[in-house]
Amino acid sequence: MTLSEKVGQTNQPANVDAVGDAETLRLGLIGSSLYASGPTAGNIKDRGLMLSTIEAVQRIAVEESRLGIPLLFARDVIHGHRTIFPIPLGLAAAWDEDLVERAARMAADEAAANGIAWTFAPMIDISEDPRWGRVAESFGEAPALASRLGAAAVRGFQESASSLASCAKHYVGYGLVRGGRDYDSVSVGENTLRNLHLRPFRAAVEAGCAAVMAAFVDVDGVPMHANRRLLREILKQEWGFDGVVVSDWRGIGELVEHGVAADLREAAAQAIRAGIDIDMVSGAYAAHLAELVESGEVDAELLDDAVRRILRMKLRRGVFEQPYPPRSTDRAPTSASRTLARLAATSSFVLLSNRDVLPLNPSTRSRVLLTGPFVDNGEALLGTWTLDGRGEDVVTPATAFTERLDNLTVDDGRLSDRTLKLGRQADVIISLLGEHPSRSGEASSISKLDLPVGQLDGVRQLAALGKPLIVVLFTGRPLDIGDLLEHAGAVLLAWHPGIEAGPALADAILGKVPPRGRLPMTFPRSVGHLPSSSHQRPTGRPLEARGDVPSGGYIDALAQPRLPFGFGLSYTTFRYGAIRLSANEMPLVGGSIRISVDVTNTGPRPGREVVQLYLRDLVADVTRPLRQLADWRALDLEAGSRGTATFVVTPDDLGYYDRTMTYRVDPGEAEAIVGANAAQGVTARFSLKEEAR
Ligand code: BGC
């Protein structure tokens, strides 16, 4: 390859087309393209156009360039392509790897039919601050959950006949932006990165993800796009990642705005040294890399390494054998894809409160009022990052409930005098509220976590009518729900559920599929409590009640979250038995312990309990979380029946990085806590023992 052909492989402009870019393609100066979207580029909504463009562009690259190297075409396929599933944070609430994998596979199938070969997903940033709009795209705050769901998504995207290359993003620490403000800076030490934020990326790499995307942010003063330590040393050298590191949108160029490079040329030099292989959109590599190599300022081996990675990715994706998109037409959702979307939606719902209002008796003749801004608005039920989803594909709650209830009144829109009048005539009120998807996602951070203006007051007015009141909450993030739980008879958290929103909601509310999701992020008591995630580390002065201070941490408020991580109710109740350990000691090398707890369904209905295992290392080289999610088991239990959740713990479950950034597992005491959420549980201790010599 000539120097300029090599640089061409690293160049990823957006929305390449066969007319304007023909000559550049012939010269081999473009390696990949993204058909872009989001706040940074115009939408391409016309998939027919996209498919024919991809085909024509590829023909030039393959048939008219000297080397005939095909391009890779990328797009943000985040939670479904045409068949839109719940937002990732909602999918995470199902705590179900198989479901995430199947949804990713379905998305890959549909996107591949549109000529896409590469998706910029999964997003596995540990998300602790709900002000940050991008929490909607994430799998939440717990490394164990995000790691396992992230790896499942990678498998789903990549491992099927019509697969997509997947890209774990955004490496790393993006979830810690100051004040939850998108793109703001990040101050975090390497130890916290290793023990929390890097874990899901390690899991994605081990699952074989083809690419990793650098985050927009700086970490402790070093922008990720120039961060040699985190990209080249840890990701590539220490972990042995042999895939591609792609910049985020214009991320290399933004080194100039970050104030660490004087111009694009310097930015290009810093980025290639740091380990960024592909320049998405900034043009810095295309303009300067050849000259930097020729002058000796950038080692030619760095460019060769980047090109090798890119070609390896193309080989692995099979684009040399099959460069052209399939000659298929646009894929509308099918009954199979809808079945999966509906299962995903019902599995994502989290029951936050219920005073015997739910499930509604399906045989009831009672008059039901369905009201609120989400009643019949398809677009609003899709969620953020749905480039190819269509509002008209959504079966709305209005449609689904009309099919199922004889005596239904639909009142679409905000609360009005008419709503109150209809409420007075109804026997049951179902109010669908929350935040529109445009309030979450990229560049959509908020400073207050309250429900949108007027909604909580509306709930109070409806509650004052004295009828059973069910509130369904649509949101892309944990909200400060104030006293919502006190006013409503039941509150069901539905996130943004996707195209089967209506049928899934009807299934849950009418009791066909009882809600079984669990919170993947803490619901804080207020904005002032942020961050308030579950992996609190022990301090010298614990956060507990002392004297007249109700709870340490604040003198004016309880420190505990409003709803803890892992929380979620069922239409039944569960009782936990004692915790049993197969042994009290675990050998440090090759050892394991079985931990089991019996759970009994003590209520009148079947239900799923998600039994959660948290671990704590009592004495370590660095402070370790008071409890950290290690594993979970879903038990489906009939009324009155008992099941056993059994976990196998190995020393690795207590491994961590120490003061010297070395991975280790310590001998000594550890604690296992098994419970229904991060704020409760039954506890037992065991110890890790060095083998006798
Ligand atoms: C986002 C990425 C996305 C990229 C390409 C950026 O603005 O941060 O998550 O993959 O755009 O659309």
C-alpha cells in the first residue's frame, strides 16, 4: 500500500456518496463512512436512498480503486433498527442477557438488510448521574450488569449470519461528566476507572467486540483522543485488544478546542500516538498524517498498526468476500420482531408502588379513563437514538387498550378540565406521563430531575378524585418523583418502551405479564443528592444516623436514595430464607463457594423475583464498595411455591486493582449479601484462604 492508501483506510467521513466523493474513492482515500445522525449531523431517514448510495459507493471502491478495498458502512443502531426495543436503560431493567442478545441480533438482521456493516453500540458507560441525558443509552450504574449486558449485545450484533461489527463506547469515564453536563470534563483516578468504569469495556473486548470508540471527554486533564495511557497502554497493550479504536464525531479535531493541540496537524499527531485508528469526520488524518509520517514526526509503524487493525476488522466482517449490500427491500417489523419487542418491553417495566390497584381485573365492566401525553403519540414512545424507527410502527396504548377494554375513554394530551370531568365519571384512571424522549440522549442533560412542569400537580388533582389511580411513568432516566408514590395507587415505570409500547403496557396492567423489571440505576431523593449510586465506598465516618442528625451526609435530608438500585415490586410478595454457604472458606487459587437462598412466593399470584448477590471485601489495599453487585438469578415462582437461588462465587468475584494498579485477590474476610435490592438482604461471611504449602 502507498502511504496515502494507508491513510485512506483511517479516514471516515460522514454520508459518503457516489457523486461528490467519487474521485476520493477511486484514489483509495476513504476507508469507511457513517450514515450519520444525532445532534452532530443531518438525519438520513430515507433508507432506500441509503441502500442505493452504499451500493454505488462500494462499487467505486471495489471496482475502480487500485487496491479494491471495500468500505465499511456504519450507523448508530442503538436499541433496534426498524423494530425499536426499549431504550438500553429499559432493557437493562430486565436484567436478562438472553433478551439483550436477541434484541441485538434482530437489530443486526434488519440493519444488515439496509447495507449497514457496523453499529456504534453497545454504550456501556457506567452511568451514575441521571442529569446526564446519555444514561438512557446505557445499561446503568453497576459494572457487573453493564459488563454482562454489554457482552451479550456484542454477541448479538456480531454472531449471526447477517451480523454487524459492534463498537463498545464511549471509552472511558464519560458517565462522570461534571454536573451531568454532556461533554464536560471528567476528574477520576485510574483506580476508580479500573475498578468501575473499565470493567464493562474489558468484558466487551473479551466478548470480541470489533471496535471501541473514544469518549469526547478529557480524563483528569488528558482528552481521551490524546490519551495514550488509557488507549494504547491499557486497552491495546495490557488487554491485547486487536480491534479498531475509532474517534467519536470530530473528536480528533476537538483536541484543538480542548486546548491541547494548536491545530489539526498537531491533533492528528497526538491522536495516532495515543492509539486512535480511525478519524471519524474531523479530516485531521486525511490532511496531515502522510506528511507527519514522511517527516518522521510520527513513527510509520503507528500508522501501519492502525491500518492492520482496520483491514483485520474488514477481513473478519467478511466484506472482502461480500462487499455489496443484499438486494433486499426495507424491512418493516414482522410478527416475530414484534413478539420480541413486546417481551422486551414487558420485561423492562418496573413496578414502583402498588396499593392493591394492579393488576386491573380484565373481566371488569368498569369505566377506565386512559389519559396523558403518551396515550397516542407513537414517536414519544420510541426513545432517543431511533434513526430508523417510525412513529407509525408503534402500537400505542390508546390502540392496545381500546382492543382490550369495553368501557374505555381516551383523553390524549395534557391534563385539562375535560380530563378532570372524565375522571369524575370513571371508575379507574390510568395516567400516562413523564418526559419526552427529546429530554434524554446526547446533548440533553437537565439540571432538575423533576417531572415535566405541571405533571405532579396533575397527579395530585387526579388523586383527589378518589378513584383508583395508576400512573405509568415514561422516562429516559431516573427522575426526582417527589411524592408521586404517595398520591398514586400504583406507579409503573415504563421507560421509553419502543414499538410494542401499547400491547406490553396492556399485558402488564391487565396482569397477563406481571411487571418484573428491577432498577438498573438508583432513583435519588433530589438533585442535591447526586451522585447517589449503589457502589458507595466506606468512609472513616460512616453515613448513618447520629444524634439529632437523621442520617449522616446531610443535616436537612435523609441520605438514602428514594428508590435503591435493584428495586422493583411484583404483583405478589416474596420471603427470603436464611443464607447458606457450601463452605466458610474458599481457597484463593481455584476455589469456589456456593451461596444459596430459598425464596418463597407468599402472595396470591405468580411472579418473578430477581435475587441479587452483592459482595464486599472487608479489608483490602484500597477502599472497596460497601456492597457491589456480583450476580443475580431470576426465579419464576407460582403462588405459594418456593425456589432456590444458587450462586457460585470464585475468588475473581472479589478481585480488584490495588494502589499500584495491579489486579489482586486478597486473603481474608468477605461478606455476601443476598436480597431483593441494594438496600436490603441476608448476610453471611466467609474467608479467602491461601493454600497451605
Ligand atoms: C456520539 C456517538 C455516536 C456518533 C456517531 C456522536 O455524537 O457521541 O455516540 O456514535 O456521534 O453518530
